[in-house]
Amino acid sequence: MKSARWLSLLLALVLLASACDDGDDGTRDGRSSRGVKRGTLRVYSHSDVDALDPGVAYAGFDFALLRGMVRELYSFDTRLQGERSLEPVPDLADGPYQLSDDGRTYTFKIRRGVRYAPPVDREVRAADFIYAVERQLDPDQPPPGSPNPYARLISGAGDFAAGRAGSISGMRARGSHTLQITLDRPASDFPGILTLPFFSPVPKEHASRYDPGREYGQHLAASGPYRLEQYKPGRLIELVRNESWDPRTDPLRRAWVDKISVTIGRSETEIQRAIEDGLADLNLDNVPPPVSDLQRLSNDPALAKQFAVETTGCVHYLTLQMDAGPTKALAVRQAVNYAIDRQAVVLAIGGAYAGEPASTILSPTLAGYSAFDLYPSQDAAGDPDKARELLAEAGYPDGVTLTYVGRSLPEWKALYKVLESSLGRAGIKLKPAFYKGFDAYNKSLRLRAKRDEHHLGAARVCPDVPGNGSRSIIGVLLDGRTITATSNNNYGSYNNPEVNKLIDQADEARDDQTRAALWGQIDRLAMEDAAWAPLVYDREAFFWSSRVRNWTFTPWLANPDITNLWLDPNTP
């Protein structure tokens, strides 16, 4: 596995994203290419956020909004292009970190002058980063707890979470503006991991008054350019300027608009109509334009200026339950993989605009990806005869019924219909349960007690870190040592000791090619076990209003960066 292969794929991704950079977008219709302040960015969404508490939030929609509300030690710069855009850069860190010779201890100087929004209204301190992680690992916190899969990389985090220690030994504040973080083992992707909201600072004197999750999300102490003005779950989110934010302390966010208003509960058709009619500006919860509109938007010269199809690095897939129901049998899981008509799945959710058939766990944008297919079929249309043969081998010669969990959005219902049809050809019947928004994860897939409800679980994953981010897929979703009763990201409870061992080796590898080869080996082993049924390597169609300027896709969010776009005209 040559690193040049995945590097070239990543470069292609970021070049696609840069096609919507401000110089071109701002001048194609004669309007200013310079930023315009003021105005309200109007976001229409189908689903509510999963969470606004950065210690709990773990969905793309959450991250897109938290980009404006919280800051991290390291983040990303959407003004950069090419390979440079894939490198994490200092944010709250005042310059590059210092790394110990053994690759385990990071020392950060904290940028001065960064203040939380009222009512906290004080400088961010080193101790705030420590408390942010402690509150996520607090053994006395109410369920379901934080889904942060990376906190235990830090030395002493496991002892603290188990109640065996009163503090995290690997996190130390050296005065008010110096932070040291020591890991159990070297991790080359750790600076990228620090870009996640999990590691944003939290002031203890304020946050300790609120339960983690929805309660603190309603009272979030913002360190970014926006703060939460109001949140009516299922209806409305409004962000306004953080009066304490000083643009001189923030090298990454211009924060052109004054306000961000999110209207929740709109259908994909309503979202598209509102954007075209100028009543909304964009969508952030992964609801692309209706499939029936994609060709029209692409072909219309005017609307095409507001339309983009981006390679996201995300993957649609089915998780297969390893310890419940018929899918405990390898042959059943293999049968599912053989039976699926992946080409039909792609067509159902948008055709070439939506992606291409997937056969691996890692997407082509990640280090370690290599093209292979252990369950091949002609034109990726499925092989029901092979699937029936495997079912008979597993003791189901007359077919089998499997439970299924998925989202209720039209795109996901269309995906289900194709799965129902193609699996049905092989004698696999589905007993479905559909959930609104992200409840498919929170109320089923992440709960071990619900494993009999999702022998098959329809899911979508995006890398937490682009490029050197294979840990965020395999290490988070398929490491058997991370299985928990609640907030369980290993939805199918996959646990292969050989894979677990190789994950550790990949995490510790200092050489890019060695690390990539290990991730590729793990991908193949997990597919031999049929831990997943990959469906689609995603592309996503985006559409925005004619007044949005500097719409810039970033693979760090799999979304546009709302902190660096502006509106022209900026009224209403």
C-alpha cells in the first residue's frame, strides 16, 4: 500500500472543495469577493442536533454548529488548499506544540486574551481543558455518558473513569497558560484528534452546575465567535455573537454573519424549495436536494453556481450484529454481503451524485485504503444464488428473517426499499424499525440492550480526521475493547483479538507506509469476518442560496464552514 496512492486521492478531494473558494464565488455574478459583515444565516434542517454539549456531541450537524461556538487546541484552516488543508493547525494553542522524544508528551502554550461568553466572561485557562475531559469520564455522571472514543488515549484516563484515581495523571496544567498531555502510547494522529469538540475547554465553575448533555448544551459557555441565544428542541436553534470574542485571538474564523438561525423539522422537499425561493440559505444535517432535482440543479447555468457535489470520505454501511440473532453466524453475514445490490442502492439515493458502490470499510480518502471485494458480483448487483447457498450452510435453507434499524428520512427509506428487495431475492426478510433523525443511533444502535432490534443497522460514518484518520473508523467502530452498554460506537459488538492487536500496532506506528499497510490489513480481516456490509463510498450534493458567498466545503466537517462564509445581500 503506497502512501502516494491515498495522498493523491486526498489531494483530489481538497481540490474539488477549493472550487467554491471566495475569489470565484464572489465575482461570478458581479458581487463583491470581499467579505460582507452582518446578516442572519438561515439554516433549514430535517433533524435536530444530537447534542450541543461538546463533551457529548458526535454528529456532523453538531460539529458544523459547534465550529462557531467552541474552539480547540488545534483545529483546521478552510482557507488553505491542497495537502496543507489536511493538516491540523494551532487554534487555542499559541503556536506549535512541543513533543517529547518518546512521542508521548505534548506541551501546549494557551493563547492569551481568549474569553468565554457571558456569564463566565473570563480567559480560557489550561485547567479548563482538563476539566472538559474529566466531566466526560466522571464515573458518577448520568447515562448515557460521553461517546468520546479518544479520551482513554491519555495516561490515567482509564483509572479516573473507573474511580481509581481522583485526577487524570496524563493531564497537567503548568500555570494558567501551559498544558501538558501525556499519552499511554505514541499516536501520530493525536493533533488531528484534538480538533474535535470533545477537547474544547469547559469552565468548571459554570459547567458543574449542569448535567452533561442537553442541560449543559442549553447553557454552553462559548469560546468561539457565537453563543447559544435559544434552543427549542425539535424546533429552533439561534446563535448570536459572543460579545467576548476577539477576532485578533482567532486566526481561523472570520465570523462574518451576526446570527445563525436553524429551523428544524423540514422535509427535504421543503428545504430545497425554501433555499431556491430565498427563504433559507443552506442545510447542515446531511439532507441533499431531492434525487429528482439533482439533474436540474446541475444543468441549470444559474443554479449550478449554487450547487456542488463533494467527495466526503463518508461511507453508508450496514453494521451486522455479532452476538445476537442469526447474524451471529459468519455464513449469514457473508450471505448479506453477497445478496445486496449495491448499484441499486447508489441509484436510489442519488446515483453518481451520491457516490459509488463500496466493498471496503475504509473509504478511498483514508490512509490504508486499497481496492478489494471479498463478496463480488456482476456490476455490483448482488449474487442471490451465492447468498442462498451460504444461508443453507448456516442452517437456513428456507431463508431467514433479520431485524433492521434505520432512519426515517426519504433517502434512508429509499435505501431500505432496495435492501428489502435485493435481500429478499436471497430469502432474507427484514423486520424494520425506523427512527427520526439521529435517534436511530441514540435509541437503538448505541444501546447493547437493543441488539436484538438491529441484526442489521443502517448507518453512515465520516472520518473524524481526514487523511491520517483510519483510527476514527476502525479504531472507534470495530475495536472490541471499546464495547460498552450505552454510548456504544461498536454497534455490532465486533471483537476480534487479532484485529485489536493490529489496531494498537497501527496506532503506534511512526512511519506512514507501515501504518497505512496495517490499516489495510485490518480492513481485509474485518471484511473476512463480514463485520459490515459496506454500501456506498459517499459523495454529497449541496445547494445554497444565491446570496451565500465563500461557501467552502471542508473534509474536517463533511460540511461547509459557517464561520467563514458571508451573505450578499446581507438582509433580511
